[in-house]
Amino acid sequence: MAVGSSNSFDLVVLGGGMGGYAAAFRGSQLGLKVALVEADKIGGTCLHRGCIPTKALIESAEFYARLKKAREFGVTLSGEATVDYAQMARRRDQVVRRMWSGLKSLVAKNHVEYVAGRGRLEGPGRVRVVLDGDDAQPGAGGERLLEATDVILATGSRVKSLPGLVSDGQRIVTSDDVLKADRMPASIIVVGAGAVGVEFASMYHDLGATVTLLEYLPAIVPLEDRDVSRELERSFTRRGIRVVTRARFDPAAVAVEDDGVCLVVGPEGGEAGELRAEQLLVATGRAANVEEIGLETTRVEVERGFVKVDDHLRTKEAHVYAIGDLVGGLMLAHTAAHEGIVAAHTIAGEPIEGIDYDAQPRATFCHPQVASVGLTEQECEARGLRTKIGVMPFQAVGKAIIGGDYEGFAKVIGDAESGDTLGVHLVGPHVTDLIAEASLGALLGATPWEIAMATHPHPSLAEAIGEAAMAVDGRSIHI
Amino acid sequence: MAVGSSNSFDLVVLGGGMGGYAAAFRGSQLGLKVALVEADKIGGTCLHRGCIPTKALIESAEFYARLKKAREFGVTLSGEATVDYAQMARRRDQVVRRMWSGLKSLVAKNHVEYVAGRGRLEGPGRVRVVLDGDDAQPGAGGERLLEATDVILATGSRVKSLPGLVSDGQRIVTSDDVLKADRMPASIIVVGAGAVGVEFASMYHDLGATVTLLEYLPAIVPLEDRDVSRELERSFTRRGIRVVTRARFDPAAVAVEDDGVCLVVGPEGGEAGELRAEQLLVATGRAANVEEIGLETTRVEVERGFVKVDDHLRTKEAHVYAIGDLVGGLMLAHTAAHEGIVAAHTIAGEPIEGIDYDAQPRATFCHPQVASVGLTEQECEARGLRTKIGVMPFQAVGKAIIGGDYEGFAKVIGDAESGDTLGVHLVGPHVTDLIAEASLGALLGATPWEIAMATHPHPSLAEAIGEAAMAVDGRSIHI
């Protein structure tokens, strides 16, 4: 019998995004017979419509923005530097294709059976797949019924707009549209200042567009530490991005005109004014794909749009697990992968610690970058924790001065009673890489004193974390 | 009595480099009355003739080298990019001045008394300082005799040449000369492929010079893991740097001519040939400044040119400590600072762990960068350790592809018996920052499994470490 002709599996993973394929690969590494069902392309939102293409564009934008410093760094440019957005878009797509191709080869390497089609639960241990045809035509390949001892649901999420505000792909767009386009607008209004909103606001500004950023809440990146929000808003404003917090407008009243969009926006309680731009980007969050996957044939529970799970990603139905954006929370690709790994080990009967969301890093790729692990200062206050806090500005870090990019700081929050580390918050150069240290620290329960006693290489940007940790006890060297 | 008029201190630190000032600041933070004696400028080799000015030049060189990728990234340059080395040198000096000024203000902030002059022990608890005059003229300020309960020696090191090869500052130069110069040679022979040698070789190549790198040993960066040495040599060679390992030549026979230098070099056992270049850079290590500091008035022991200390930096003379380049070993600024902190706590009677050299990160800022913590594979073999090894190439890391810089890899060495992490070796983009995670891991005794279970942000370069750690047990996701 040819590989793939059996329909009986130890584990069927429904959804081939980062969480899904991590679960499938690890499950197979642990000895399970695994099928991975995906209706679109393996890699999911992150690879095809999220992290990867966005960061590719941001990398190009930062490349361009940094050229303004050429003379300072001792490089003479005899002519002008201009943005070739079509090439940026081509490179974005090349990066995605290259990684997609790598991923496809990993399916075979990990002995996972890839089933191209739309899967749906028919009771806990059965997944009916409407197969793609040979030409990848959805539904043209007939059907296949998979039997599974365990199922992991990983169907992800989709962009969500505001009531009355409908994307038309031209004037009112979502990140999906931006990541397909090969041209950029000269002016843009970004609605929503979460990770996606600030990344695009920052990127378009770097590329020379006129950018307005609207946020309903009183702070941009509202889930981050308030000092980080403040620092980022200051930086955006200084660079020339118009930031409106507590922004109020009627989504249904956004007017689409020939040359752009027009809306009337005011800060809460303040005077409203007319805003115009070539495009409006809706970056108001994502909705989990809980529909049309057969949850109603199981005891899986959905709460506020997300599948309910425990810390080992078990749903209310035995042998059915859910991971990734489907379970809400941070909705981050690396957390989805971690959840997938925890679920795979649990299914394979290999003991593993449940997932600790306070040890999950968050990373936002605006300029300056934002990254964090654990509790914010405002969360500590809400929980009534007594804190001691150390802050190290990047302008006191030699490597940041050398790099010419020294906005921001590292902030370490310690518990004044237990001595534990409660949170690490970074805003500044390369912090989406630097946060990995804090993530390992969180997993191992490292105290500020231990982080401080780890020798940080000199000169490096990582020194900011070490010095902030020292500053928790008033014992920093370089500040 | 004015501050500074008393000559009696709890702690006198002799030498104001990074180790010295870290010891002085921390000592004062712990309640000690501290004097810091420095004959030159606070900041020492690292700030004035080492890490900082070097990295500033390297940053400029990488800025220039990266412009070759402009078109790929979607940036059109209408003209030519050229190197303005004089401006690179000005920026280098500005960076140094800025950090120097910051450091000077930290002396006052930390209530440390700064004594400008040349200090010398007169027995264990006495330091005679020949003071600078008001115009910073050495010796013009008379003398001052300091009494100290404890003394920390931190007089650092100086560049060392080969027998018969004398720097003339023009044709035969050292890093000291390069870091003062405001022009660069069109061609250069670099002698010695340790950290300093490969950094300058890489930098000059990036700036367009013709570079030959000579190394006596069979590998460049010979103290690093052999796979790292190999990868770096491959990268250098591919870029067009001529690398000669097992290089043999007579240092005394180097000919200085009107337009450059000429020497006859051959690989060991191979045929020798004539090499010519505008300059020859001697990067063959550093000698500790053990002379003329009065060691003979104490029981301090010197062995092979370095002061002998225990893991709390105690010399053989009670109450006399030594740190930094003076004690040899890694001769790195951040290790000197760590040693200074350990010594300060010990003197203040605050219990602290002794220094663990296997937890000290090493960082080299060539392109690609090199960084490591712990044992190399060859050291593991020499100690008879059974290992299991995981490797993650950066070309499988999304963020590296996005950055367009994906040479190199992360290599994690685990102990097959104990399960401990023995070493982490990185070569590739931004690894001098990424190594901080491994450094914290080493301090806390993190196993490869724990490093793997720490969630690494996606997409980030730090994923390389997480995946290499997973690969130790054959369980990586992305390779």
C-alpha cells in the first residue's frame, strides 16, 4: 500500500500554520503517525499574510530610512536614494516563497502526511477533508475521511474590521491587502495601534508616506507597559507620525472618494476634524476561525469567540486539543508553536510543563522595536504587587551609540517581596532579538540579581538588560 | 575638610578601565569609601584604544558594505557610494568622547574619588600616586600617598608585537595606531587572526582594501569552536580576503619600503612567496601591565606575565586583588567588569559566587560575527566528554533571510551523560547580542532542553539558538 493510502492516524492536525506544523513535526518526532490537513498553504497567516512578509517590508523600509545617516557614518552618496516599492514587494514575496519551499521539504523530512484540503470534525476522532484537486482547486479532489486517536485544532484567525467599515481592497484595506500590493499610498490613516497598526504606521512613515495613527484607547501598543507606550508615542510624534489616542469616529461614516478616504475624527471629548488620506488601513484585531470546522459535533467549548483550553491545550472534548490564534490570548506565532509542542508531547504521553503565558515573549517590529515578557507595571499595580524597578536607557549603552540608534530603554520589574522578576520591557534597537534572554530567564525563574550577574558581552545592546536588572537594586554600573 | 582631602580609603582601585571603574562604582554602592587612580583617561583600553573605537569603525564599514544590497532591498541609488574615512574616524572619536564624558559624570554620581596620576603600591595597603598637574601633565601635580584597607589592581594591558617586529606607526602598525589614524591603507597584511586581527581584516575588506590575514595556528579565531573557525574562514575567503593559516615568516625580516612593507611568507612546509602591502597590522596579542606598579613590595605572585588570583580575584597578598587583563585569561572588558564586581562584593563582605569562566561570553565583531559561551567541541574532546550536538544554520531562520544576511549557524553542545549544556557557539548576524541568552543560561545551568523550551520570539535571529538546542535531541522544528 502506498504511503498515505491509510486513513488511520495517531494524530490529525487541522491547520498548517506555525502552531499546526510545529505540533505535527514534533508529534511525528515523538513516534506518532501524523496527518497535517491544510486548506491553503503550509505556513499559515504568519508566513503568507503576517509576520514574514510584514518584516520583509519593514526591513526594506529601515534600509531606506537609515540612508539618511550615511554622511554621519562616513559614507558619501553622490546621488539620490529613492524607494522602489515594487521591488520591495518582489523581495517580500521571494522571502515568503523561499521559506515556504523550505517548510514543504520539512513535511517529508518529518514523515508527516500532508493532506491538502478543507477539514472538518465529524465527532471527536474523525476529520472529513474536502480535498484539493491536482491543480490545487479546492474541492476538486473528492473527499477523504481521516480517523484519529487525537486531533489538534489549529485553524488560526482572520482579520477583523469594525462594524460598518468594510475593506474594499483599494481605499479601505487590511494587512492582507497591504501584503499583496505592489504599490504604496502617499498618505494613510491606520486604525488601531496594536502590533500590526504600529508596524505599518512606522513602515509607511519610513518610506515617506504621510501617516496618521488612530487608537481608541488612551495609549498606543496598549497591552505594553505604559512607559513603553509613552516612549513609542514620543518617538512616533518626533519622527512626524500623527498619533491620535482616544480617537473617536463612526466607522460606518467613513467616506470613500475618488482619490481616497475621508473621515471625521476627534479625541474623546475633544473637537472633531476631517481627516483625508489615500488609504485607510484597518488594524483592529483578528477573529478566530471557529466556524465550519465541526466543533458542534464535539463537546469543545467556545467562549467569546475562542476555543477554551487548559494549560496543556486540552479542550472540553477528550482527545481534541486546540492551539494558536484559535484559543486567543497572545495570538503570536511563536506561542502557537510552543502550544503545539506542549500538545504534541501531551498526546504522545511525554510529560511536559503546561504553557506559562507570563513566559511568552511579545515582539513588535515598529521603529523603535518593542518587546516584552511578563507583567507590565500597570498589571503589577492591578494585582497589588509591590515592585522595584530598574531602567537603563539605550543612550547610556555604548553599542547603541555606535549603531546611531539609541532611543528607548530596558525596564526590569522585580517583586519587592519575593525578589522574583515580574516583567522585562524593552523599547529600542534590536529588542525583538534581545528579549530572548528574558524569555529564558522567565522560564527558569531568574531573579533580577541573576540576570545582573550573567555577564553581558561588551559592547552589546544586551547590556541594557543587565544594567536594568542591576538598577533594580540601585547597583548599575553605566547609569 | 573638602572631599578628597583625606588620604584614607576602604578601597583603592589602581586603573580606571572597565574592570577598575566597575569595581570602584560597585564598591562605593556597597558602602565603601573608594578612590580610583588612573594615569590616563577613565575608560581604559576598551573605551579609548579597543572595543569602542573599533566597533564604531566596523559599524561604518558595515553601513558601507550593506549598500551593495540596496537594489535587492528596493532602494535605488542614483549615484555612487564612497568611503569618507576621515569622517568615519571623526565619528569614531565622537562616540568615544561621548561615552568618556558619560563615564566621568558617573564617577561623581557614585561618590568615587578620582585621583589622576600614576599609582604604585608601597606595600599591601599603600598606594603612592604621582599626580597629574592641572593641565593633565603627568607628574606635575606632586605626590599623594593613599592608605587603603583593600586594593584592587586593574592596570590592564598593552599591545604586544612579535620579536624583531617593531611598530613604526606608519608602515608597521598596531591597533593603537589604527584607532588614531584618519586615513586607511589601500592594502594591508594583518598578522594574527584572533579577535582583533579578524575584526580589522573584515573591516578593511568591507571598506575596499586588499586584505591578507596571516595566522600561525592551523585555524583563524583559533580559540573558537573548529566549526566556527571553518565557517569564518570560508566566509572570508568567499568575500575575497586572502587567508593564510599555519603562516610562517621571519618577523625580523619584514622590509619597510617607501611605499609599503614586504615579507616572505609561506604556509608551514609549503612554498614561501613575497607579500606586499601598504601596511602591516600586528595583532598578536597583549601583554599585562605588571611592571612598575610595585608588585615587588607585596607577596603578589606573577606567573607567565599575569597576576595569579583565585576565583574571587584574591592575589597571594591578603587585601590585594587583581582583575581584568592583568590576570590574563579571556582579557575581555565585560569579564574584567564582572571580576571587578566579584572583587568589590568580596571586599565589602557581601557573599558572592566566584567567577565562572565557562559562563563568560566571547564576542568578535568581524563579519559574520562570532560569539560563544563555554566549551568548544575540541575542548570537550580533550576532556573526554561524550557530547550530543545540535546545529541550526541561519539560512533556515526566517529573520536572517529577511535581513539578507544568513551566513553561519548556532551550535549547541550538550553533555550526553549529564544532559548539561557544555557550550554554545554562534557565527552569523548579530550573534554578539544573541549570545547574552546563552550567558544567562550558563549562569543558571540551563540544559539544551530548557533552552529549547524557552519560547524564542518569531521572527527573530534568536530562534537559531532555540532550534539548535532542540536539535541536540533531534527535535528541531525548522531544520
